[in-house]
Amino acid sequence: MATIFTKIIKGEIPSDIVYRDEQVTAFRDIHPQAPTHVLIVPNKEIATVNDVTPEDEQLVGHMFTVARLIAEKEGVAESGYRLLVNCNRDANQEVFHLHMHLFGGRPLGPMLARR
Ligand code: AMP
């Protein structure tokens, strides 16, 4: 069954797409946690970081190039931003289609909540 992100990539579910090419699609998170909150998603379904293979290295590197372009486009490159990838249960991964979060537009605080 297609993931919700594949449905977005195919245009079957509405989304606010900010970038797309033959390898990745980037769209605004539906529940933004910062003024800029974009998800950078490979068009190919990869469930988690645990499923990334050496064949995916170019694609995963491309996700960073796209992150850089989006950060510039969103005006957060100089002020700064955070890239984050969750994997599985302890990281609260909700959507099992690899994606990189790009957060920016305000001071983001410490990397992890203190407990
Ligand atoms: P993660 O916890 O890393 O798996 O994050 C999944 C993210 O996908 C969450 O921040 C959700 O708000 C976001 N999300 C879920 N459904 C949609 C959707 N239809 N459009 C945009 N973002 C979504």
C-alpha cells in the first residue's frame, strides 16, 4: 500500500509543495512546529533510515542539496535551521516513508527536550 507521502508526491492528496524534481519532493508539514517546517521526501519509498542502502547514497546526498536550496528560498540559510530524521519508535517516527524535516525561522532551542 502506498504511503501517505507517496499519495502527496503523486498529487492524490493536497499539499503545499515547495520543491520537486525526479528524485525528491518537498512540502510544508501539515502541523508546523516552526515558521518554516518543510519535509524533504524521496520520491522512492524507503521506510526508515534502517532501510537505506549504498545504492541510495546519491539520493540521500541529494536530500541535503535540496535542503540547502529550500533554506535559501525560505530565507533561513543565514539565521540557521535544523535538519532532522526520525527512525522508528524511540524517535516517534509517524510516517514510514523516509523524510528529512527542515525547521527554521525562530531560535530552535536545544536539540532534545531535557527529561
Ligand atoms: P515523523 O514523526 O518524523 O514521521 O514526522 C511525520 C510528519 O509528517 C509529522 O510532522 C506530520 O505532521 C507530517 N504529516 C503527516 N501527514 C501529513 C500531510 N498529509 N501533509 C503534510 N505533512 C504531514
